[in-house]
Amino acid sequence: MSRIDDLLQQAIVTGAIPPEATEAERAELAGLLGGAAALRTGRRDMEAEADATMPIARARFERFLAAQPGAVASRPVTVASRPHPGILARVFRAHRGLALSGAAVAIGLLAVVALFGSQALLSNTDTASAQVLSADDYVQVQGVVRSSTTNGDQRTVALDSPVGLVQVTLASDTSVVDDQNAVDASTIKPGDQLLIGGVALNNHAIAAHTVAVSQPTNAALRRVKLKALTKLLPNLEGKVSLLTISKDGSKARVLIDAPNGNSYIVNIDVAAAEELLRLSSTALGAQVRVNAGANVKTAIFALALTSPAPTSARTATPDAPRSPASAGAKRPDASAAGGKPSFVSVKGVITGRAGPLFQIETRDGVLTIQVRAETRRLVGNSGLTRADIGNPDSVIGHLVTVTGGLDPKTGRVIADLVVVGPKAP
Amino acid sequence: MARDAGAWSEIFELHYRSVFAFVRYRLRGAEEAEDIASQVFEVAYSHAERFDYRGVPIQAWLIGIARNLCRDHVKKLGRRGIDAELDETMGPVEDDAAVTVDLRRDLSLAMRRLTEDQQEVLSLRFLLDRSVEETARLMNRSEDAVKNLQRRALAAMQRALADVNYPGAVKQ
């Protein structure tokens, strides 16, 4: 091995030019380390690009697996209309010969069927959900019911959403509300508009925590091409059609429908998501502009609100006197929400806690809300850290915005999202 | 195991970032890298019966596929006479992102001026953070040969970056 190779390796490992290097060697090594430093800087950008493109690649690979011999349909699913093939479909078709070459043998057929059989039923854009939904993310998405089936205590709804047909499961403790009251999940029927708040599962289905139902519609959802935004586009504006927040509250993502017919998957600063949720119980429908923000170099963008979401009227009423555990909830005037479903929203100051129950002093009185293990807590501009809000008592005295539904048994507000604000004056 | 879809999903989750990193700066943009990285897993699945698990890390196998796909892709572009300029279909960026994007573009341009071996050693060492020993195994070379190749690759990168006006590089 040559001496200069050895010196370079030492310099790479230690980050310093070895003292035994001669002046000429030092000059050469300094130049070589400059190239290495540029690569390491580029690596950070490349990692952000890898994260941004991974959902698309994952969806493509899952569709590839589902398309392998043996991935057969086991039951029919109603699909409203055949969507136009998206960019992924075109890319996939372009490499079909490559993808299928040598794939005549299908060992482990049953595993493929079990895991991907249901995916194979979906239309070309239905795996778009896989591009956007990561397991354990909190999700807000709206759509139209295409089918609704029951199996024991669980109801499964096929929801036609901006990311295609998504399977939504409702358990016995899922809060379902209509324009006025908590209602039974069995009342959900094809054609209903639903607003879903829940958690994404491994198979890109959603386990619903809160479902808001509104009147039926025959409107067909616009099919869009999905693009992951990796670089800032000038003057990119559009309507938020989906929001996700990671389990630890550190990452957020929106789907923005742009007037040019594209829909952009945009990773956003959590502060931007918090701002949307402070203004309305749902971020969906808000008109936003995508800006650079502080983290643009890692493909995380800021949002500027140009028009808030239309569904901000639904509020909960305070606890009735002498029955603090049974906070009634007032449903909004449907016309105030433009006929669209909305969640319960509570704003006030946290004044006390007993186990999972928090008392919130609102403008109209004290309200009890229930926080569950699945509730996402965002630190907002509270001055607290994510570690701080792991201790429930740390938020007492803080302003708070709660989004959620109603416990069908108690009528109590159940929190899906809590955005903590600063200490109340 | 060879066709267990769940296992293949796991493989994808574990290795996508590495494969993307390996191909990214050999290609024109993130979308092209995503396309090639996706193909790597499809080809791997299709050829699973050819993979011998004994003593060969699966990442080495995936990187071998990525190497071949990149090579074929670049050849194909050359045959079609497609301009090797970077894909800028996403449009211009605002000022504060310009430095990052310029570096990304410069690295891509510079990397494509290197030989395939030079590209590979830089990708493995500085983008995938592989040790000299691991790189030697992945490239089927001795450790001394990897160190020598690493130096020549960095020198070539330094010259290429200077040619594409990267301000941190010095032309020799």
C-alpha cells in the first residue's frame, strides 16, 4: 500500500491530517478531504430524497408483489369508477417485461395471497394510499362510502378518498357522530360522506378513532396524479386533502391538491400542522401555499394558510352541573360546515386531571375530555418538549386545542389530537 | 422464503435507502433513482432462486443488481442520445434552497465523470458509510486496493467538482 493511501485513510477516520504528512502530502490530502466532505454533505440531502421517495417505491413494490402469479382476488370490492392510470402505473408498465422476467415460479403462494390479495382488488390508483399512509401515523382523510360490511363488533368501510379506495375499520369504541349526535356505526351507508380520524395500519388501512358522517352525495372524487415534493415549486398552492402526523408527533405530511391537476405529497414542519389544527378541527379543505421554511434542505416545507378549512363550527358544550363526567356535545349546524362532516373541537385552558380525564375551562364553562393511549399530543408553541408532555400534569395551566369525537356511551369528548399552547395568562 | 411476500416487504424496508443511496448520484435525479431502486427489488424478487444465502449479505446482492441496472440504464440513455443534463422538471427553487440543489446537481454531474469503480467506492465509503473492509468485500477487492481506488476516486471527484464549479473544490 502506498504511503499516501494510508495517510488518506487515517485522515478520513480521524478527520485530521496525520502530523507525519509532509507539506506536499498535506496539500494533496486537504484537496481529497474536500471531495469527501462534499459527498458527506450531499449524503444528507440524498437521505432526505430517499425518505421522500420511499412511499412511492414501496407502493410500487407492493403492487409488483400483488401482481405476481397467485395473487388472486378473494372477494369483490365496489369501485366507483375506473381511474386514469397514474404515473406509477405508467412507470410500472414500462418495466413490465423486466419485472415479470423469471417470475414463473411462485413459491410461498399462500403468503402472497394472504398479504396482498386484498390489494390486488384495488384499482390502479388505490395503492396511492400506500404512498401516503405510513403505519402508526395519525390520519385525517375525507371520502365517500362505497361499501359497508360488518363482522362481529367490527365494521369495515370501503372509502373512496383522495388517495383511492381505502379500507377503514370501525371498532366498538370508535366514536361516530352525525350532524347532531353520537350515532351507531351501523347507520353508515354507501354514499355517506365521512371524515375519518384514525391511525394507519401496516396494510395502509385505517383504524378509525373518530368518524364524522354527513349527508349522502353522488359526487365523484377527482382523481389526481400523486407526486412527492422533493424540491420547492414556485407558487405551489392548493387544498389540503389529507393530513398525517407521526406517532411521536415529530413529523407531519399533507396531500395538497393543486389546480394543475397534480396532488403533491408534502412533508411539512409539525408547526404548520399545529397551526392548521389550532384554527379548525380538521386541516382538510384548508387552502395553503407551500413555502421553504427552515427545513427545506431536508425536503420538509412550511405552509402559509390562504383560506382556512370550512369545517370549524363544531363545538362541545360544557359539563352539566353536578355531572362532570357526562359532558354533552352539541353538533354543529350542518349549513355552517357547508354540509361537510366535522369533528368535535374544544378550546380552553387545562385546569385539572384525574387519570385519563382532563378538565378544560372553555369560554362557556368546564368540559371533561378523555385522552387515550392513541391520542396524539403536539407541543405547539407551549414551550414544552415532547418528553415534557409525556407527563400529563405538565400541561395543566396551558391553553389547549382538542380535536376528537364523542364516546357513544358517556357522551364525553374523546381526544384524537391535542395541540398544547402556552401557559394561560 | 424465496417468495414470502412479508419477508420481501421487510427486505424492502431494510434496504431501500441503501440502494437509493448507491444509485442516486449516478443518475440524473431523485425520480430516476427511485425508479432504478424500485427495479432492484423487483429483479431481486424475480431472481430469488439464484441467490445463495451462504456467506453473502443480501445487501451485497442488491447492490450488485443496482450496479447492473445503473450500467444498463446509462448505456440505454447513451444509445438514445439523451442529454445527460439533470432533470429539472420540478422547476427552479427559491434562493435559500439553491445551495443545496446546486451541490446535489454538482455531485451528480461530477460523479458521472468518474469510472464505474470510482463511483462505487465513493458511494460505498461516503454515502453508505461502509468500512474499508466491508467495501473490499462488496467490491471483491483487497483492502489495499480499495484504499488506493478511494484516493484516485477522490482525486477524480475533486477535479470533476472543480470543472462543474463547485466552490469547495480546488483544481490541481
